[in-house]
Amino acid sequence: MSEFDTGADTDFGHVEAGQDHESLNQLHEVDASQNNYDSQFGVFEQDHASAENTSFDQGHQVSYTDASGATYQESDFTSYDHSAAETDHVFAAEGSESASSNEFHELEALQARLDSSFASATELHTEGGGQLGVASN
């Protein structure tokens, strides 16, 4: 004998069904750039100038007259001139220059979808003797 004995025909039924839908969307984006410029220059310059002037004069003169009236005359003369000029110019330059450019792009995407469904049923039939059934999904 069943524990659900009512003495009459009894029907009982319960059915439940459903669905769940969930989703997740996440987006992360990074854009970055970096620009570098460097210059380094050095200049060396030197000037030099010199001048020289030399002048040398030397002279000798002899004049003689004797008693009879005769004349003797002698002349030596030396003249030396020297002029010089000098200029020097030194120029030196050194330099370096550099440039760089970097770009960075990053994209991260996360997408998730959760789908679930369920169904459950409960039946109870009694016809003189009880019958109990349970189904679940």
C-alpha cells in the first residue's frame, strides 16, 4: 500500500522549466607614444696672429782732405728691412643628433556568455495503489 492512499483517483503534476542568460563584455584599450630628440654639439675655434718688423741701418763715411787740397772720400752704407705677418685659424666642430619615436597599441577584449536551462517535473498518480515519480534535468 502506498503512503498516498486517498481511496480515489488522484492526479498531481508540477512542471517547471526555465532559461538563464548572462553575458560579460569587457574592453581595455591602451594607446601610448614616446618621442625623443637629443642633440649635442661642441665647437672649438682658435685664432693666432703675429707680426714682425725689423729695420737695420748701418753707415760709414770717411772724408779726408790733405794739405795740397786733394780729397779722399769713402762711403759704406748698409740697410736691411724685414717684415713678416702670420695668421693661423683653427676651427673644429663635433656633433651628434638622434631621434626616436615609439608607439604602442594594446587591445584586450573579454567576452563571456553563460547560458543555462533547467527543467524539473513532479508527478503523483494514485489509482488504488500510489505511484510517485520525480524527474529532474
